[in-house]
Amino acid sequence: MAANRSATADRRARIEEMRRAEQARERRNRFLTIGVSAVVVLSLVGFGGYVLKKQADEEAAKEAAAKAPIAGEKSWDAGKLGRNHVTTAVKYDAKPPVGGDHHPVWLNCDGDVYDKAVPEVHAVHSLEHGAVWVTYNKKAAAADVEKLKDKVSGTPYTLMSPVDDQAGAIMLSAWGKQVTVDSATDPRVDAFLTKYVQGKQTPEPGAACTGGVGADGMGGAGMGQ
């Protein structure tokens, strides 16, 4: 009898020890889970804060670029640039033009790249809508032209085309604004795009850059805007 009681007591002791060990494991697992969760949450919070700070820094940089003067930029009095819709030829004072009377239908300018000359009267209408027109002539290096094509094709409210008789190798034009650069890597390219794509100079901000005409003057769903 004594032996049986001793064996029973031993089994109970082992069972109790196993139960305590299992409880200890469960506590460790809970602590581990809580610890991992805390690390994940803190990491997400930290990453989220980093992303928000990065976005805020980028916005601040854009605002600073939009306010900063651009070296060598030429400006025209926007109040003296005609904005009448005409269907006849228009003689512009600048090459490429930076504003003035223009055709009732705009040139498509949603990152559109044209490999041949475009009608100025349509392109000027695009400038009125807040587009930046990137132009180049035969002085521009082929590598620069390709870089600019990539940049324009990924930027809404821009267009690009050759203008053989312009003075500079590469020129960027907005409504009443223009700058000449020698290469696609000139920091003024990004500065000009940042400042004038739908910039404060835009007479009709938010107006369409699609539904217009192509380089051949064909198409044009929109009229008189």
C-alpha cells in the first residue's frame, strides 16, 4: 500500500511538474508574441513616420523650388498676351511662343511626345491650360533628347516636339515664361517643370490636356475651352 501511495504521489508530482512547465511555456510564448507584436507595431509606426516625413520633405522641396527664381528665365507680361480663339494664322513674338491668341482646340499635352513639328496655335492653347512645352533643335544631343522624352512621357501637362528654327538647343516654355538650357541634366529643367506645370502663371488651371488634336491637327473632342 505504501509503495502504491508513493507511486501515485510521484505520478502526481510529475504531472504537476509537467503542468507547471507547460504553463511556463505558454507564458513565454505570450511574452514572445507580445514582444514581437510590439516590435512590429513600433517598426510600422517608425516606417510610417519616415514615409510621412519624406513626403513632407518632398513637398517642402517642391514648394521651395516653385518659389525660387530660375537663372536665365525670360518672362512676358501675361496681361499683354492675347487669349482670343482664332482659326487664322497667328504671328508670335517668341520662338517657341509663350502665349497669345490661339486655336480653339488645344494640342494634346498629357505627357505627349511628338517627333515632328506641331502647330503653334494649338500648342499655345495647351500652355494656357498650364502645360509646359519642351522643345529642341538639331543642336541638342541625341542622349539629351531621349532623356527629355522619358521625363515628358511620365509627366502630365507636358508636351515635347522639335522646333528646328529656335535659338537654343533645348527650351522649355510655359504661359509667359521660357528658359534655354544646353542639356537634359541641367537642374533648371526640373525646376521649370516643378514651378510651371499647372503653376501660378496658368490662365486656365485644371483645363483638359486630353481630347485635343495631335501633331497633324486632327482629332479634337474639346472646343473653345
